[in-house]
Amino acid sequence: MYHIFGFYKFKKLNNLKKNKILLEKLLKNHEIIGSIIISKEGVNGTISAKIDNILKFKKVFKQLFRIKKFNSENNSKSKFKPFHKPKVKIKKEVVPMGFNIKNYKSPKNNLNPKEWNKIIKRKDTILIDTRKPFEHNVGSFKQSINPNVENFRQFPEYLKKFNKKENIAMFCTGGIRCEKTNVYLKKRGFKNIYLLKGGIINYLNNVEKKNSLWQGECFVFDNRVSIKHDLKQGTYSICSGCRKPVSIKEKKSPKYVEGIHCPKCHDSLTDD
């Protein structure tokens, strides 16, 4: 069984090239696979290893970056290897929106799953799925709307259509995209913003299916492809042609050939 640890932290970071080398050594020394993104505004990662090695990694990582507590963290398991190798990337932003977070303060509008259910049941709440369209199509909350943007940098333009007095609830896989969007909206005078603490992963791990407002599965960026309630393995796989998730129903289509194409990309590919 492989243990998977997801985490992020908004914190001013310096010496990124030096820290990249240190992190690569840290991952190698603890036999950890997965990916970590570092930038001047913070860090975001999902890694996998034996549980003892993950615990050792967390301790050293927090000391290295002087972190007392992550903004969010989640733990899950996989029966097979969720990643192929360790990767550390330097980027301008951990969430690309055209600005870096400075002097970050933990949001007070982060709702636990029970509070979240109450707020999204309200008729005056606008529920926004901040993820990409292909993620939204795998599963989402009932009556949520998706911006339908392929690049997160386009998201601020989409948000201009909303009134600053409206109740807006936002969610994403682990919470990081929503936390940065929250900073953006707060700066522009939005008052009634609500976030799902720990994202969809935290929700599926803590809400029983009978009380859940979630429909479908949740896309994850590892070899599991998707997960369900209690963070169990989902039913989706990845198309080798377009790298998009493929459902059991889509696999029955004549346009699906394993390892080549699926109904999403069949018509846009050449015979070659």
C-alpha cells in the first residue's frame, strides 16, 4: 500500500534554486516520489512513500522552510504506485493568477464540510467549481457552475461578472486554488466569500455518502486518476491520446481504443 500526502503553504520563499536542490535530495534520501512546486509565494505538493518516510520528510521540510503548520494537508492511500518519479519545479506562482500573495493571512471564511453543506443549500449562494472543465466533468457538487477556462490565469476575467455583495462559495481539489482566488476577491471588495476547507478531498473523506451533496468522482493528479467517498479508488482511467480522464461508459464507445484515442479526441486526431 502506498501512502499519499498532499500539502500546501503560502509563505514568502527565497533562494528557490538552492531550495530546489535541497528538496530533490530530501525526496531521494527518503525514497519519495511525487511532485512539489515552489515559488516566491509558497509551496504546493503531492508526494508518496512509506508512512515513516513521509513523517520524516514533513519534519525536515518544516524545519527547512520554518513552517509550523501547513495551510492544508491531506492523507490517502493507493494500491499501486501513484507517481513514476520525484519532481521539484520552480514556478513564478504556485497558482497562476498574475500576482504573488504577500503577507498571507489564513482565511476566516474556510468552512468545514458540515458548514459547507449548509451554505451551498442556500438559494442565494453562487457555487463555483474553480477547477478545469475536464475535472468538473468527472464530478462536482450539485448545481455548481464551472468557469470553463483552460488556463487559471483567465479566471480573474471570469470573476468580473459577479456582484461584490453576492454570496459566492468556491471549491477545488485540495483548497489551494480557492485560497488564492479568495485573496484576489477580497482585494476587490468582495465580502461574502466562502471556501471549502481542505477542498473536495477533505469533504469526501469526512462526509458520509448518504449526507453528501457531491455527484460523481473527483479527478486527482496522480495515477489513481479519480477517487470516491472515503477516498477509495475511482473508475476513471487516462486516455493516451489526449491525457483526459475516460469513464467506463466512454470506454464502450467505438471511438475508444486503449492506448490510442477516446471519444474526446478521436475526431481531432489523424490516422497516424
